[in-house]
Amino acid sequence: MLMLWSNITKRNESCLRFSNTLMGSGMNVVTARQAIVNKKAHAVGYELLFRDGESNSFPIGMDPHAATGKLINQTHLNFGLKEITDGKRAFINFSEKCLLEDYPYLMSPKDIIVEVLESVTPSDAVFNKIRNLFHNGYIIALDDFVYSSEWARFLPFVKIIKVDITQTPLDSLGSFMRYLRDYKAKTNRKNKLYLLAERVETHAEFVQAKKLGFDYFQGYFFCRPEMRKYKDVDISQSTLLSLYQELCRREISFDRIAGHFRNDEALTYKLLVFMNSGLFNISKPISDVRHALSYMGEVNVRKFISLLTTSEISKGKSREIFRIGTIRAETCEKAARAIAPGKASEAFMMGLLSVLPSILDRSMESVLSFLKVTDDIKEALLADDKQCDKAKGGILYVLLNAAKNVEKGSWFNTSECCKKLNINYDSFCAMYAESIKFSQKYELASANSVSKQ
């Protein structure tokens, strides 16, 4: 496998043979694309649309943040974006959460158009993210744009405005077009602001939109979304869970992470594609996985693993479940350090694993059957959670139940657990509060790290 890294800047024959071998046993994934055309009806890019099956429509009730994560995983970290866009730019929808968590930075500015969804609020935080993206070379598009004064400050960083002509009919766009002309004149804008008409369904609408000054067009008149079916590589669930554990640590270990990658060919393949995506200006050949991780740096490694774990493990589950697991892990570790320092690492892992049945829709016994954990962790997780007994599941079991009781606001039971642990009740509650703060900081860590670079 290390030979794959001899020249990571080229997709050589060995890489292709490797990917074909992996894809042979993978699962089918479906992505749709719809062409963006110019005035001559020539394709200049494609909007990528998430699909979770053969139905050519966005899944009802699907969280946009989760959809974008899965879309990136299935395309960018699979065959690469250029495979599905024929080398043209990909228009990708980004929700507010995706922007705040810096998902666009997972891809090269040469490959994508950052399409800001209409549901995004024009807040200061979003403004700073869009401004930073612009200065880092990304092209920004505003989706389904309807002008309001709150968006005026964003326009200097925007290159494409998309207008849904079913919501804003072409006949009513006169005042909007005049505003844009006045805006250009007042600001003396040098870079052109392009207009894209969405949902163009007839030749008459195409002609009218061109006369109004639109530059690009999208809709059923040109083509319906094309369904593309691919094989995605299967990554071991146990490997993903181990990476999730690494992600939740305050300081990540490249050596431990590299070990997980070396034991999973599919995971290494996705890393190879990510490194080869154009994001990294690689000057020297990469010698092994550890070298590749060091080249990426902690910020990008955290983002890469976060995207994989949330899109592969969660399967549409609420991110709140992951948050609860992080809080439990932190609380149990803090308390263990105070009363039994030798159990701190096990306490952290136990708290993290305690939410897996909800994530995987499997029993705890089934989950633990393919995870290598200590007997103490197993006993604590399998113990009857209605009993807060130190003898059943040991000290780890009591720690976990104390954390669960704080979650439920069951203060009497929390107090009883604290007595068995010989730990001050107020101190334990303070540890839980600190763990909540850590969870919040952890969720913002990637975004803040990129902003500081």
C-alpha cells in the first residue's frame, strides 16, 4: 500500500487498479447533476444534488447539512469531483452550518462554486466566513436570491446571483435589474456580477431571460437532473468508531490515526483522493500515511475525519447524539481523574461508546461484539442501567450512570451515585458543566482554526 504514496500528485495505474479492487465490493451510491449553461446553451458547470436512492428528488426531511456532508463524501472523497462534472466546476449547496464549519475548505477553489442556500441568515459570522472564502479564491453564488438590505454588504464578495424565476417571475425583475446596474455604478465594481436564471422551462423564458441580461441558465428546458450511480468503498465500522474516539481527544495522535488508516484500505483510498484533490501544494513525494497526515495538519485531519465519521456512521442521525457522547466521555474522564486516575482513559471511551446503540440502531451487545475494549468497559455498558451499583459494572458503571442522571435532571440519583464514588456532588455537576463547554468549543474548533490561519 505504501507504494501508492510514491507520487501522490499523479493518479497512476496502480492507484486505478487499487480503486477498482475496492469498488468491486462497495455499495451503490447515487448522485444527480444538472447542467448550468451559458447563452449558447453550452454547459459551463454542474450543480450536484444529493440523492439517497433511485428517486430523482431530494429526500423529504433530509437535513441540508447532512446532505452536503454525504454528497462530499460520495463524490469528492470517492472518485473526485471532476469525474462527475467532466472537469467543469461543481455548484455545491452549503447550509449555514456547513459554512460555519468550513466545509468548502475541504475542496479546492478551482473545483467548486460555493452556493449559499437561501435559508442562510446574513449574520456577522456568515459574513466573515464568506469574506474569508472570497479572499481564499473561492467563487461565491447566492442561491434563490431575493434582495434585502441585509445582503448588501455581501455583494462585493459574490460573483453569481441565482434567481428562481418561478418565485421571482421574469416580468417582475425590472426593478431588481435596475438596482444591480445602480449598484455597479456606485461601487465602481471591476469584477462582473453574473446572473443565473433557475428553473427555466421553456424557450420563451430562455429568450426573455437573455434579453433581461442573465448570463447563465438552469432548468428543465435544457436538461433534467442526470442520475449518476457509483460504487462507494466500504469502510469498517469499527475503524470509524476508533477514529471518532481519536477526534474527540483534546490532542490527536497522528501515529494512532495512521495505524487505523493502515488497517483499512478503503479509508486509505479516501485519504489518497483527498490528498490528490488539489488542496495541497505537494512539493515532495509522500512516503507513507503518517507523512500524509502530517502534511495535512491537525485542522484538515480533524475536518477529514469529522466528515467521514458523521456521514458514514450517523446515517441521518441527529448530531445531538454525538454531542451527548462527547459530554458523557468528558464528564466520566474528569471524574475518574479525581477518584481513580488509572481509569480515566477507559472512562472516556465508555462515555463515547454509550451512545452507539442510538447511532447504529443496534443493541449494545451487538455493538461491543466487534469492538476491542476492556472487560471493565464492556461490563459497565452492558450492566442494567436501572441499578446504580458499584459492584455491577464497577466504578465505570457508576460514573456513567451519574452522568446519565445529570442529563435527566435526576438529582437524587446523581447524589446517590456521587456517594458511591466518594466524590462531591457539586464538584461532579461542575465537571458536567465544564464538559458541555468543551463540547461546544469542540464543535467550533475546526472553523476557528481555519479563521486564525
